Amino acid sequence: APLTEEEKKTGFLERPKPPRIAVRGTLEEIQEYFRANNWTDGLPIIPPTEEAVRKMLTGTSHSPDKVIGLMPPENWKVTVEGVAINAVMAGCKPKHMPVLLAMIEAFMKQKLFFSTVRSTTSFSFPVVVNGPIAKEIGMNSGLGALGGLGADPSPNAAIGRALRLSIVNLGGSVIGINDMGAIGNPARDTFSFAENEKESPWKPLHVDMGYKPEESVVTVFTGGWFAAGPGTLATLDPKVHVKTLVKELKAFGGPYGAMIVLTPLLAQQFAKEGFTKKDLQELLWKEASVTFGEWWKLEWISGLMEPRIGQPGWWPAWYRDRTISPEKIVPLFPSPETIRIVVVGVGSNPFHQTWHLHKDFATVSVDKWR
């Protein structure tokens, strides 16, 4: 049909400014109002009263009207107060504010996230917290850490939920409008945890990225699909785990990066066998190889992989040489560093998980948001 006059309009639509007081009423009436306006993640929220938001703002020294940046998918301006409002809704505490502000800054910092938040591929955004702040606010790095469990009452779940609510309320995300995930992803709702630095035999994630051990840092990734292995590996033999990890890495099909989560018991066993974290990354990168012919047949080769050949940190320029034998064995992933290794959980089982990630990520210091 011909375009209507409304459809012919160009330029930008201004976001309608919501009233300072959105609704008054009973808890049930407030919940229904927020749900009807698409201001929730589908679960009940803590009403963000003015008193509750003022209390949340005591967790940072920054002004409530300070603009942090533009939030995808709709590029709306985000203020410190906006983060505080969604923090209340998610069940966060004032002491969580520096982590929340760093997390939101990191999310807006990475350009790739402006695409993946809209994607039909159902991305999630894993959040890893490192440094002293994790212990200060009671984040869980041990038993059940990736399940959102913890204390006071559950910083892992609340912080992860705050990101999802912020994407909805500060970024304008609506399922079926600009959130087009074909299946959806349960990991996108509360995927936040702290690394178990105390029991890890290796340097933590933020030190790998150039930060000092005493710094507090938030890292936000994009991807977030779990690769199921052949079953629980209740074995201390690193060779068995390497074999399984390689199968999981090769099963992704989109070979940009991965986050391998090891329990302390398994990480310590690798260390006893003489592995540094770098050793393990390089071994997995080398073993997760395919033929050159197979590499060029990967699902996302034309749109996402081929354009990045020769760019810094990606596949070397010689990958473009189609005269190379299709039987030549080549690494699937761009570099060993794109296989991130994080230690989390407890020592009750030598267990691992493999999560598919994109190579692109963002890190932000928490300390500047105190």
C-alpha cells in the first residue's frame, strides 16, 4: 500500500517525557500500571518511590542529573537518577550503585551492543565483577554464583536484573518492536556474578585486561549462549576437559569468542599440571581448529567474519588468500585471548561451562562511580 502521511515523516521522534509521579495507588495497582506501560521485565518490581530513589542515590557521590550517555536500542539519554530508579525496581541496594553505574556505562560504551540488543539472535549480556567491590557488596562468587544466588538479599540477581530493566526503561526496548530475539534467552535477565579470585590459581579477569588487582572493575560481554557438553565431567583429568572444551568451542559456529567458566577445583588441577591461564587459552585456541575450506563455509562468514579479516585483533590478512589449500588446518578463533577464562563456584566438583561470546566487550572502573 502507498505510504501514509505519517509514514512519510522524516527526522527524529522525541521521547515523550513521563510525569514525575507516574501513578498512585495500591501495590497491585502500581504493578499493573507498570506492566501495562511495558516498564517491567515481566516480573513484579519494587515501586520506585521518590523516597526509595533518594535513598538509592546516597550510594554515589555523583549528581542525579549527570548524563552518563545514550542507551540502546533507542539512544535515550541516561542519567544517574534514571539508573537509581531502575535499581530500586530491581531490588538493588544503595551500596550497589557504583557497580550499576559502571555497568550501564560499559553497556553504552561498546558499539556492538547497539546491534546485539536488537538482534534476532537472542543475545544476553554477561556481567562479571572483579576487585574489592565484589566482597564489599556481598556478591556471590561461590556456590550457585551463576544462578543469581547470594546474600543481602541477592546482589548477583538484582544487579543482572537492573541491566535488563535499564535496557527496557532507559533504552526503550520492547519485544516485537526493537527486541527481535527469535527465541529469547533466560540468561539475559540476571546474568551477573563475581569471579572467585581468592580460590583461583591465576590472575583474575580484570588483571588480564590491564587493570591492577586492587581496582574494582565491571566487564560486560555480549553473546551468552551455553554450549552443553556430553555431560557432567566429574573428573580431575585436564585432558578430558580439554577434549570436551574443544568440542564445545567448535560447536558454536560463530567463532568470535567464548567465556569458559571453571570451578576452583578444576582450575587448581590445571595449575597443578603446570598450566598457566595463557597456556590453557593457547592450547584451546590451537586445538579448536578446522580446515581452511570449513572455515570459509561457516554460517556467518559473509556478513560478520570476512569483513574483519586483517583488522587488528581479528584473523590475519592471509585468511583472504583463497589459493591456500582448503585442507590447511587453521584456528577457528581470532586469537587465544578471545577465549576468556573465569574461575567461579566452589570446589565440590571439577566442572566447567562454555559460554559463546562475541570478541567485543567493555570494561569500566567502578571506583570512579563511588
